[in-house]
Amino acid sequence: MNAFRRWIKANGLRQIEVARALEVSEPEISRYCRAGFWPKKEIALRLYYFTGGAVHPMKLVDPDKLSVRAISDSNELRAFNAMMEERKNRAEEKRNRKRAKEEARASKKGQSRAEAAE
């Protein structure tokens, strides 16, 4: 049993419910629950977010049952990991810009109050 199937069972969901949430067919979800099938990048990203990051695409593959397709898809996995790292970096940059704006705003308020007190 792979990580995705375990996650579905642990969360008390049915494959049809997951399929609807991810906007894919139930047979497609069934394939991901069996070892050796990787989703396309777009679906992998949806799956990753849907599970709260609990199921990484690499966890869909049973190492003992790696297929030729799975091995060739390792390049897609690398691309997926790079995309996730880039998204994480952009989110961090966005948080830093927001924090800097808030600090600048707080600093201006402090200066305005000091000037008003004089």
C-alpha cells in the first residue's frame, strides 16, 4: 500500500471523493493508489496541496515495483521538486516584503507621533 492510499484511508475518504476534489477520474485515482504510477505535474501539485504536503509524488512509487516509465519520470520528479522549491522561495520573498512594509509603516507611525508630541 503506497502513501497516497494510506492517506486516503487514514482520512476516511473514498477514491471517488478524492477524484472529485482533484478534478480527475476515479480510475486515475485508483492508478495513483497502486505502486508505479506518477501523475502529470499539474495533478501532482494538486495532490500535494490536497494532502497538505503529506503525499509527495515520490511516495506514490513502490521502490520494489519501479517501472521503466517511473524511472523515466524521475526527470519530471526533479522538475516537480524544483518547481516546489521555487514556489517556496517566492512565498518566502512575499512574506519578507510584507514584513518590511509593515515595519516601515510602524516606523512612520512612530515618527508621526513623535512629531505631533513636539
